[in-house]
Amino acid sequence: MDRKSMSTPIVLVILAGILVQIILLFGDNRALPHRTAIAFSKAYFQLDPAMGKFLCSDLKGDEEVDPVATLRIRRFDEARERGIPLGMVQSNLYHVDSFTEFNEDGSQAKVRITAARRTAINPVYAWVSRLFFIGESQHMEETLDLVKEEGAWKVCGNPFGLADLT
């Protein structure tokens, strides 16, 4: 066989593989409760105001009683009172693991999240601290209640004591 006839099947197989990967990427983009719970947890510990989009309507409150704004103000005030940089009250989650339990009709779920939590002073800090075995990770474990609202999973209940702040 000549060289030209062998290269055509190889190129077709590579193109088919690329097409399958693209299809799988789009197929894996559906909303699942554990993805919402993990995204909320990461935003919570980063004190990211985007955590509000993951909250159910019962927790969101109104403009006067916004639990996300209250949490951020309290944590940043705490940092100023202690005289530490704002990054010291923010954390990143690593080695995140989740377990999901659904109710009978699939409209509610309980997601148990476990992770290692580290102070987020600087993104390089976590890498250097692991490399030289300095700094400590705190174990984080929480069970979040999720409800399907308007086709999307939302965090309800009292996640990380957020409802107690209002």
C-alpha cells in the first residue's frame, strides 16, 4: 500500500475522535445538584457575591436583608478589626468530594460535601505551602439541602449557618 492511502483513515479517525469529544463536552453541561453545591461552597468560602445566584428564593431575602452582603460585611469587618489582610478570611477548597441523595420525585436533594480548606492569601500560597509542608488545611464537611426551582438547582436550608446571619 502506498503512503497516501494509509493517511486518510488515520485522519478520519482523529477527526471522529475530536467530534465525539465536542459532543460529550456539550452533553455534560446539564445542571446537577452536586455541581451547584460545590460551586456554592467554593463561592461561599471565597466570599464571592456570586454565591447569591445559587440560593433559593427563601434564602435570598430582599435588598435590606441580604444574607450574602451581611456575610461579606461581617467577614471583612472581622479582618479589619484583627488587622489582617482581607485574603486571610477567604479560603479555597481542595480535594472536594460529594455524595448526593435524592427524594422520591427528584425535586429535592441532599448533598454531602467534604473538602480540604486553605486560606486564600495568594494562589501561589497554596502551592508553596503544600510544597514545603507549611500552613494547615482544615477539614470541611457540610450537608446542603438543594431544591429544583425554575429548572435549576438552588441551595436552601441553612448552608454553613448563612441563614443565622440575618
